[in-house]
Amino acid sequence: MSEARENQERGTYDVVVLGAGPVGANVADRARAAGLTVAVVERELVGGECAYWACVPSKALLRPVIALADAHRVDGARQAVTDRPDTGRVFARRNHYVNDWDDTGQAEWVKSIGADLYRGHGRLDGPRRATVTRGDGARLTLTARHAVAIATGSRPALPDIPGIAESRPWTNRHGTDSSTVPARLAIVGGGGVGVEMATLWQGLGSQVTLLARHRLIPRMEPFAGELIARSLTEAGADVRIGTQVTAVRRPDPTGPVTLTLDDGSELQADEVMFATGRTPATDDIGLDTVGLTPGTWLKVDTTCLVRDVDGTWLYALGDVNHQALLTHQGKYQARTAGDAIGARAAGRPLDDGPWGDHATTADQHAVPQVFFTDPEAAAVGLTAEQAAQAGHRIHTVDLDFNAALGANLYADNYRGHARMVVDLDREVLLGVTFVGPGVSELLHSATVAVAGEVPLKRLRHAIACFPTVSEIWLFLLAAYHRDRT
């Protein structure tokens, strides 16, 4: 009998992974590379939220909107384009990149690495055990010799306000899988999902009202949200900061929805989207069978091992551990944890010190993130406020992008801003933020500088080509030198 057949017959594997999104797929791949047998359990589509309702479809939809905006910023190109994207083609493009919500290719990839895929609802059933309940009600038990990895992700968190259920609000899923442009769309929440969806649907022809309790994208430098708010307003959106929704109602299921605001006024829209945070998808995965509280975020160590469970067998990766709710960061955790699982299984010592092979150090010091708004906002590491609160002695350098000729050649009257936060004691970067057209492609250079703790004295030798947007690095470093001499 083959090893794969024997594993299936016995239901025993070295590693069992709950969740087959990009995080689960990566830890499975790394464990297989270490020579371990792996079972992967998925209750929805293999590929997860990112592939079908978040990163991939949202960026597929946003790219035509941003490309059109970029063309309007270049004389000679703006005269050749229309005012609005072809929505039918935009939605068709989205459908192509999500494979029409068919996960056959993703499922075949899981099998291609030598892992066994089980479709159904996976739940823990005590230490090193999980049950899988299939759609037909059949149930089977899987046993893990070495590790169970939880990669079940998160889901939208809706506020507890009157009328929320009856109003049938959009969440990120409706915002990315819908193929009809509402005439009026109210978006509640000023974080990453809120600002991206406002950019998208305003660009596709909706009259968008964006309601935020605090400033936009509050985890970035303040100027990032300010520039995005300004751009959205210029595009025709109604951006209201310091506004809270206290109730919603939709008496006619096919009619408009009315939002009651905290100042007593009302706002009517054809659809309302709530982008008000995420909650862990851990409420029904059997956490209580191992002494944990269902529905909670899972605390982990630097190898992503769950802290409050005895032994070295339970790992939590991606959104569920609340370190950084970003796909690329979850994949980083999965690669690190997969290697740690392999090392522990083989009895090898762990390299889990800062920046070690089995440590997710970047979760604390060098998390990169991009919001594909117009303009784009990209950042890595600490903001100036975060760095100061952490006790660092810092110096900040701020520049508008028009200091670089390459930026102005990229877009006429280029509008954007850059900031770097310097640790004065070590003269390395603690954080960098860019806001402007196309800055997402600048971010990896900043991430390398922050994660690598590259001394500014050495960084000045990394020459940016002329004329590119990246020239902003030269001007930031020159400004720091002037400030300090």
C-alpha cells in the first residue's frame, strides 16, 4: 500500500492543516518539503478569502480604475481616454482572475505537492486530533503525529446597531464579487478595505459616501489618509470624518437603505457596505476541546506556536493570531512555522532568535502594507508616533515627491509625500511611508532597508536610477544629512 493510501486509510498524518487559503497552502508546502505527510482541510474554496473575495478580486477590479486615473495624469494620454471604465469588461477581468470562483486549479496544486485535501468543516477534537464533517454529513477523524496548524482566517465584523441584519449590508465579499454598480453606495469604515472600496466604486460610477469615525487608514502616518481623502473628494466622493452610524433600516428588501448618523441626520443609499474590522474565524473549530475559548484570537510565540496549549503541536497562522492581518504576512508566518515544524519533527535545534530562520521577527519590526487607492499608500515598519511611543530617539524626514524629476515625468504635477523615520542611536530606518501614484513598487526597497537594518551611511550608496520615482530616496537621505550637520 502506498504511503498516501495508507495515510488516508488510517487518517494519520504528520501535520494536519485547517484552512486551505494561501497561509494554509504555504505551511503545507513547507511541511511537505521537510518530508512530512500533510492533510489539508477546507470548508469553502481552496485558495481562501484572498483568492476569491479579497486581495485578488479587489486588485483586479481596482487596476483599471487606477490605470485610467494614471492616464489622466499624463498630457497626451488623457485626451485619448474616456471618463469611465467599461464596467462589463472590468467585471469580466475580475472573473478571469478568480477563475469564475472555481477552485479546481488550487485544489490540484495542493495535491501536486503531495498533500491530501479533505473538503469539509474541520474542527479540533482534542490534542493532535481533528474531525472533518463533509457536506453530506459524513464525519472522519484525522490524527497528527507532530502538528496541527490553524489557518482559518477571519471574517467581517459587523457593528451591533439596530437594523443591521435587516439592511442586508455589503461586506468585503459583496464589494468584490458584485457585478452591478449601485447608483449610491455608503461605505462605513475608513481602514484599508473602506478606502479601497471607495476608490473602486466611485471609479466605476457610484456616488460614494465614505463614513469614518476617525481619520482614514489610521495605522499609517496621518498624511496618508489626508491625501487619500483629498483625492476621493476631488473624484466626487463625499468623505465624512468623525461620523458614526447609529442605526440602519431597509423596510423594502429591494429598496434603498437609510443610515441614521450620530448627529441625528440621515443618509440614504442604494447599498451600504460595512468595512468595520475583522473577527477571527475560530468560533466553530473546536478550540474548547484543547482548553481555548472559541471565537478568540490565538496568542502565539515567534514560531507561531500557540502559547496557551501544552506541548509543541498547535500552531496558529495568518489572521487568527492577529499579528498582522495581511496575506503576505500570513504566508511569511506559514513558511517560518512550516520550517519550525520540520525542525521539531526531526529533532533539530530551532533558530528562533531575532531574525532567525524559525522566527517571525518581521511581524514586530518590518510589516509592509499597501493600499491600492488613488493615490497609493505604502508603508513598512513604525510610524513616527509608534516609534516615539516605543521609546526610540528618532528623527523624521518629510519630502514631497515633486523633489524628484522622475516623479514629475511619471505623472504631470505628481502629488505625493514621503517620510522616513530614523533611529538616531543606530542611524537605521525604523519606518518608511510613501503616498503617491505607483508607490507600491517602491515599498520593497524600503522593506529591505528596514528589515536589514541597513545603516544610512551605507544606504546612501544605493543609487536610484535617473529619472525614476525612486529618486526620492536620494533626496530623503540628503535631507537627513543636512538636518544632522
